[in-house]
Amino acid sequence: MVAIGCDHGGFALKEEVLAHLAERSDEVKDFGCFDKKSVDYPGYARAVAEAVASGTAQKGIVICTTGIGVSIVANKVKGIRCALCAETSTAKLTRLHNDANVLALGGGMIGPKLAADIVDVFLDTPFSREEKHSRRISRIEE
């Protein structure tokens, strides 16, 4: 399952990403927000991160205007490795090297087509399991 959440600045892009996830037939849990009314992003990003950290969701996607705020919040949750990606190369590398489990996107920074491409790469790229990357992740978790 993919957990997703946003604030008002990420709402429009979240709706596009939700439609794309439905096309992919991914199971999704939407943690809000549910309209463009101004809200504070920490609660939504934390809910997504906690769902991933608890194992309720396998991956998460958090969206605000820049992606910065939600990524900071998500990374405060133990066990979360959230990466802010604005193109597909970093989405691929953060999965291969960092086993990132939450993707942050900037709703005011990228459009729906690029977001869909980033989501696909993030969700479909497995962790490399190379010893050096596993070792580094262990050190992050310490």
C-alpha cells in the first residue's frame, strides 16, 4: 500500500498523483488534506511517515508547495528515509542506494507528467542490497 498526504500547496498535484496511482492499480491510503483550504503540513506528512514506519504502508508520498517542509517532517519519524525528488534520476538513486521509503514532491515545482514519472521510478525501483549501501543505511538508523 502507498500512503499519501499533502497540504493545500500540494493538493492539486496529489489529486494528479492519486489518479496515476489508480491507473497503476496501486492500493492507496489518502491521509489528506482534501481541498485547497489552507492547512499546516506537519500533521499530514507525519501521518504518512508513521504509516510507513509502522508497516501499514510499504511506501509513502508527501507533497507541499516545495516538498521541503513535508520531507523535513517525514524524516523526523524513526525509520523513515524521505527523499525530495524533482526528476527521475534522484528517485532511482535514492531507492537503489538509500532504500528511501517516502517520496517528497513539490506541487509548485513540478507538473503532473513529471510527477507521475518520478512516482513510477520511485515505486518500481528496488533497493540494490549492496553491502556498502546496507551498511550506510544501518549507520543512518543508529
